[in-house]
Amino acid sequence: MHPKFRQSLWLTALLVVLVLVFQSVATACPTCKEGLVAGDHDSANLVRGYFWSIIFMMSMPFLILGGLSTYFYLLVRRARAGQVHPGNGRAHPGQAYPGRAHPGKAQLAVT
């Protein structure tokens, strides 16, 4: 094993042990911890408030991404529906320039 990898492995193991040893210190502030143990009405409201704020924060990225994706999808569908193929008057998804030849193709002039 590489010495730096071994050193980082020991450091990680030490951090895990420290977190497990001192977990009771990090559970809550003393006032909140005592209030939750006592089971009073205000502490129940506090826990309920934490629950809903966590649910709200976790759902926001998905809602924002889903909303923007739906918006862009509808914009593309409307843009494609607006393109009219000159032959039959219907939309043609592969045609970039309705009523004109594709770029790179020469048009023959009819005289």
C-alpha cells in the first residue's frame, strides 16, 4: 500500500471513531434536547417544523428541475408544430428552414 493512502485510511478511521464517541454531544443543544425528552407541546411543534422544512428543502431541486424541463419541452413542441412543410402544409421535424431548401443544397432556378 502507498504510504499516503495508509495515512489517509488511518485518519478516516480516527474521524469515524471520534464521531461515534462524541455523538451524544452533537445530537442537539441542551434546551432542545431537554424539551424533546419532556414531551411538551412546544417541542412537538419544533420537531414538526423541522420535519416540514427538511421535506420542503429536499423537494425544491426536483420541482425546479422538473418545472424547467417541462417548460423547455413544451417550447420545443410548439416550435416544431409551428414549422410548416410546403408540400402538405404539415410540420416536418427534420426541416430547419420551412419553405426553403436545406442549407448546403443548391436550388435550381426554373425559368
